[in-house]
Amino acid sequence: MKIIEAENLTKTFNGFTAVNGVNFHINRGEIFGFLGPNGAGKTTIINMLTGLAKITAGQVKLLGEDYTRSVKKAQALMGIVPDESNLYEELSGRENLCFCGALYGMEKGLREARADRLLEQFELVEAAGRPFRAYSKGMKRKLAIAAGIIHQPEILFLDEPTTGIDVGFARQIRKLIVDLHRRGTTIFLTTHYIEEAERLCERLAFIVRGKIVREGTVDELMKEAQRDNIVRFTLGGDFSGLAGEFKARFPGYAIQAGQDSGVSIHAPAPFPLLPLVQFFEERSLPVYEAKIVRPSLEEVFVKITGIEPQKMQNQQGPKSMKGPQGARS
Amino acid sequence: MKAWIAFGNIFMKDMRSYYLKPPNISWGLIFPIAWTLMFFLRSPVPLEVRDLLPGVMSLSILFGTTSMLAVTITFERKSRSFDRLLLAPISLNLLMLAKTTGAIMFGVINAFVPILFASFLTDLSGINWPLVLGSVIFIAITSTFLGLFVAVSVSQVFEAQTFSNFFRFPMLFLCGLFIPVADLPVFIRPLSYILPLTYGADILKTAVNNNGVLSLSLSFLMLLLFTAFLFSYSIYNVNRRWIL
Ligand SMILES: Nc1ncnc2c1ncn2[C@@H]1O[C@H](COP(=O)(O)OP(=O)(O)O)[C@@H](O)[C@H]1O
Ligand SMILES: [Mg+2]
């Protein structure tokens, strides 16, 4: 079931086309992501979908209903976490959550109970009474996410959820996102971190200069860049002496011996593994592992967009941020 | 119902965050007290106090309300928390009413500070209190929406203050508060009649001293028109400038 659909969505700012006729949809229960460099139009699209920017052309639908001209009813079903905090500095964490709940018409008892539950889930109980201005950047982002879901929206928009956040908090936030997804929240996130997109999103769209250049599940996108079928074997002995014999036996395959006791087999089409395993076994080379080698999403992204990953955050963002490396959990 | 929960909480948050904060309470009171002292203490004849009362009340409301909106709206816009409100599922009209109700009440309270002072200095008998209350509320609404009009037309808090003064100070002289409009040079008089406070002050004069010069219904009608214009223009401006 499609929660959000955008058709031909276009945005111009005084003649400059920031978003150029994009089409996409978000299915219920999935994490859908926009991956693209700074200035690609990600935030502008979120703003159009959520009512913070006017739609120049095209249309948007929520649960099949067009809301291009009247966003207010649709907003009740949306949770929005902007790239920069928009909570109240002078209110405490808990007060901010309760206030946000009230904006969606939640009764006092309900919003307070839900705020307390979220503070616990997001490990912010200790900081709950402190004013928001005293929070660290990472805590602010976590609270902003909690504020985004207090009214249990149909869809949660996360604009660059880990940008500008230090590694430890970024990891926590990614875990929270996965957790929310497991509990059934539909999530639309934008990022310029390739690894983050690969790790979190089920479906992705690459967006460059206001256009979606490719869209699909992570697997589908990977397949595009797959030049060859590659299987890498980890063997219990030295393969180097057997190369000639191997070529004679499997003429269609290319081989590439690794540094250690590994060897990669390349073939133009998928191939059966058993004969290969038998070949090694017969020559007293036990096979410990056979692994299909896929291209990384990074390769795919570079191939399709022609943008090098290090150019992704050129225009803004602290230099010290190196993306989500080291945040693998 | 849901929208009213949002309305009430936006209003209450502003009350707690701005209006009930000690610096703002004193700030809010400084204007009326300053005006009151400035005019009343200078006039030794008790009767003159009553003559000045409508003008002082009007100014207290005007300065009290317009200065608050620079904070509750322009400042929140700048700190992005106003976006949070724009993303909420309540209509822009209701949102703006929620953001201005506090200022309107603040203005009404401001108006009674001079009355309190005056009650020690002179005899307040014979005042048409219902009419005083009605006009005070109307002036508070119109002034608040004038503040709103300014607050949504600028981007910086200091611009809001400067721009407000552009309206406020001329009103001091042109609205017949202390100099009757009839005594102004003929070519300036039309200006008086395009300023909302002229009408509000005139109603107050009628209520306090029964010496207003315009008909009550005309004055109320004019205030109503100003209110409607300022509010709808403000909404239009928010739509145009803040929802890009
Ligand atoms: N209010 C605006 N006025 C003019 N140009 C804008 C405005 N907002 C965004 N843009 C431009 O639109 C493009 C897309 O911006 P944005 O959506 O913020 O990109 P992203 O979120 O992908 O980094 C950029 O070139 C940006 O400069
Ligand atoms: Mg952005």
C-alpha cells in the first residue's frame, strides 16, 4: 500500500529549478531513502511533501488522496524531523514532547504518557527535565525524532538524521531508526552518506540536481553495477600451483588469486558451485567459505551518477564528519 | 476539538515562555507606568488626569501589544520553531489567533494600569465602564494585529521593533490622543483617519469623558475593518513569505 505518492513534483525558486519533475512513492512499513549530494533538492522535496513549501507543479497524494492544494489534513498523519532542530530552546525535553503532542490534538494524559515512554525508549529520561538548549547536538536530534513520532504518524520524515552528529550518537540514532521500522513505522529519510543509505534503506532513489536518476531496492540497484558474477572462495591451502589445471577444466571462468589463501572466480553468468568445490576438495584444498561478491552501493552510485562520494558533502557540513564509518554495529 | 487543544497549548506556551516571565511582565508594565507617570504627574489639576486617561490607555495598549509580537512571532520564526507550528495540522488562521491571543490579553491588562493610577489621583465616577472595556478590547485586537502585520513583514527582531516605531510614533501625535485631530493642520488630518488608533481613542474619550467626536458605530466599524485587513494581510504574508 502506498502511503505517499509524488507525481511530477517540481519546484522553482525565481526561475531556478530546484526540483525537476520527480516521481516516487513510499510503501507502508518501508524505509525509503533519498541519497544525493548537498543541494540536490532533498530538503525542498520534504518541504513540499509536508507543507513548508509550495508545490510549483505536479501533485502529491497521501493514502491515495490528493493533498497538493490542502496539506492541513494530511499533516495530521505526518511526523517531521527537519535537518535542523525546530524545538523550543527554553522548554525542557519533556515539555517539548508534550507540546508537540498537543499540536496534533493529543489529550493531556495521553501525550504525557507517550512522552514518558518515548523518553525511556530514546534514553533521555535523565535529561527530560533539562531545558532543550542544554542538550548536546546528538541529544537534540534524538529528542526531535521523539517529537516527530509522539502522535504516532503514518509516516515519519527524517531529513539527514545523522548529519552533524558525532559517531556515537549517529550510531544510536541509526539503531533507533531500525527499531522504529521494526515496530512498523514508515520512514522516509534523506542522506548524503552512501553507507547510511545502504544500511538503513530498503528502497532508494538517487537524486542529483533536482532529478531522480535511479530508483529501486538496494538489491536492484546493486545488480545494475554487477559486471560479472564473482564468487570468492576461502581455501585451506595454496591455490597458485593449480591455476593451469583449473583453466583447462573450467575454460569459461576467469580466476584471480587473492593475497591469502583465497581465490575469486569470475564468470559472465551465474554458475554452479558444486563442481568447483569438488575440484578443490579432490586436490586436498578444503573450502571454508564461498561468498558472492557484490559491488558496493558506493560503486553503483558513482557509476550511475558520476559523483564521487567525497564530493557528496562538499557544500556544507563539518569537515570532521567522515560519514558513518566506524558506526557499524 | 483537536485543533482547540493545539490552540490552547500554543497560547499557554506563549504565556509561560513570554508573558509571565518576570522580565516581560516588568517590560510590559514599564510602558504603561512610564506613560502614566509622564503625563499624570506633570498635570497638577485633577480634572486633566481624566482628560489624559484615554490617550495614556491607548498608548499603553499599543506599545504593549506591538512589542510582544516581535518576540512571539519574528523571534520564533528566526529560531525555526515557528516551522513546527506551520507543520501542525491546524489552519493558519487558528494558528495566528493562538499566537496573538496572549498579546491581546496583555494589551487589555496594560490598559488598566493607567486606570489604577488614575483612581488614586482623581474621581472616576460617571465613566461608562462597559464601553471602556469594549473599546479596550477592540484597541488591543487592532494593535495586536498591527504588531502581527509588522512581525510577519520582517525577518529580524530589530527590524520588527524599528518598523513598529514607524507606526507607533506618528500615532502618538496624529491620533488625537493629546492633540485633537481637529487642531491638526488640514493636510495632515487625512493621515489621522487612516490610523486605527484614532478611532479607538475616540471611543475611549466617549466612554471616559463623553467627549468623543466620532460616532461610536463608525469608530467600531472602522476598527473592525482595520482588524480584518491587518489579519488577512498578515495571513497572506505568512503564506507568501514563510511557506516558500
Ligand atoms: N528558499 C530558497 N530559495 C532559493 N533557492 C533555494 C531555496 N531553498 C533551496 N534552494 C536551492 O534549491 C536547491 C536544493 O536545495 P535543498 O533542497 O536544500 O538540497 P538538499 O537538501 O538536497 O541539500 C539548492 O540549489 C538550493 O540552493
Ligand atoms: Mg537538505
